Amino acid sequence: MLNLKEKIAFNRYYDEAPADQIKRIKKIKAAFGSDLMIVAHHYQKDEVVAFADARGDSLKLAQIAANNHTAKKIVFCGVHFMAETADILTADNQDVILPDPMAGCSMADMANPFQLTKAWEFLTANYGQSIIPVTYVNSSAAIKAFVGQKGGVAITSSNAKAIMKWALKQKKHLLFLPDQHLGRNISLSLGIKPDQIGLWRAQEANLQAADPRKLRVILWDGYCSVHQQFKLHHVQALRQKYPDIKIIVHPECAHEVTAAADFVGSTSALIKYVDQAPIGTRIAIGTDNNLVGRLKASQPTKKVMFLNPYSCACILMNRIDLPHLAWTMDQLAAGQSGHVITVDPQTAYWAKQALDRMLQLSL
């Protein structure tokens, strides 16, 4: 975190001409060569994505981090849990740098180790050892460590269906956290019935279920603030106005939205859908509007639209902007570390168990 003096010094970056910052970033990046890599999540702003050596969704970025053995400095343009994951998967001589340490994830913050410990005590008291924990990669390293220690696994939206199918073969019951919508959508797609899905309300520390004896999947009561903004009435209004429209959404959307869509897929799957759609296809997309805007601009032969044009892009993801990237690169050029993300060894060890299982099952 910046102290007061550093904050005052940093503020000047917002007074600089963007062209000067762009020129400087390019120069510093070239000087570092293969010793530095910049990666960016698809939801980042265009001004940041422009400098990325690689861009991707959570699974791709995790795989890139695991397979990189060259760069000594990895500038991670994403959010905190993603940088933690990269630190866990990279070598000790590699630094993972987050341009703004305040770039977090509201969904990840909806589950903490204290809450998870209470949930696990309750669930194991009622279901014994017949339960396996599964955590979305959108969770803290501490949550991943808990899951790894209990024999569980991490997932992303790209591999969720395959890994949840595997997990349900390992144990009779599955605890899925922190995103209830992704967990519900995947569970239903695997043939789990609605009355076999319960909801753990972490704030009240209680299980919501019509009949707890029937449960196969217990969902954590969390959600993505971006994908919460897409509603069934958005789908219905566009279908009424454009009968030929194709509506595609991310599985973090509520089930009533995904059920009404033509296609549900991870960020990379949504991009692929647009890429492969015939010329002239009208497509409304329900995901972060930074990405949708980029697809709209890069696919002029298709009629790409926002499912909800008034929805906000991820505010926390957007904390990483051109000034923060320029400041980070200037710090590195001056021999300073920038905001290095470091996970303590014990947490990293157990979190890596969950991540390694995910990567192995994703091959």
C-alpha cells in the first residue's frame, strides 16, 4: 500500500498525457525483454490490454502462469485472487506484481476462512466424511488452501462442468463456493435436481434446504456483482425487439437468465462464439461490458450488442488503468519492486494442491 507521500507522488500520473505514458511503458517493456511479461484478463480496459503479452480468462491465465519459466517479473493486470494464483504457480525467483493492490473481487470477499470453517463443521457433523469442497478460482488463496487440505479442487468457468462431474463421483455431497449461480447452473446441467441443491448462508451460518436429506450440492451464498446486473427482462425485451437475436451469457448469471439464453459459456467460450458466428448475426452478450465493447469494435461484420447497456463493468478490475500500469513500469525501471503479491508458504502449499488437481483434470 502507498503511504501518504507516495500517494501524492502517484497522483501526478493522472495529470500526465496518456501518450507520454504509453511511450514510456513501451520503452521500459522493450528494455526488460523476456525478463518481463504482462498478462491481462479479458475484462481489463483497452488501454491496459494493449500492452499484454497474453490475455485470457482465469483458466488460461492460470495455465500461462504455471508454464512460464522465463520472466522474472510478471505484471498481472487482473484482480488480487488471480495474482495470488499466479504467485502460487510460479517459481520462487519470479515476482508477480499487481499494479493496484486494491484491485480485488467482491465475490471472493464473500467467503473467508472463519466462515468456511464454521460451514465445514456444520456440514461434516451432518454428512460425515461424504462431502468434498470445490472452490471457484475466484476465491482467496486461504480459501483454496482450506479446500486443498480437505482433498478438494479449484475450478474455473471453463472447466467447471467436467470437474464438478468428477467431484460428484468422489463423494456423495459437494460444497461449492463462493458463486451460487455458477454452482447452480453447472449442477442443473449435470442432472442434479433443484431439490437436491441447498444454499449455505454464511452470514447466518445456516443451511437453506427443503429437505437436507436429499441434498447432493450445497452452494455458498455468493455472487458476481457484474453478472447480477443481467435480468430476465433484458432477455425478453431484446427478443421482442429482435426476433432473430442470439443471446449469450456467462454462467455467473442467475439461472433464470442462463435458462433463457441461446448459449452459456465462460469468457473464452463467449469470445469463440462471436468469432465463429456467421456474418450479420445479431448477438447480445451478458458479461463485463469492457469485453463486450471490445468485441463490438473488433467484429464490425456482426451486430454485437450489450445485453444490459447500462450495467457497470467490474469496478475493482477497472482500478488497474494506464496510470497504474505506467507507475508500475516506472518502479521496475528504477529497480523498485512495485506491488509484489506473495502468498505465505503454508497457504501456498495447500492452495497448490487444489490448483494442481484442477490443472491436471483440465488437460
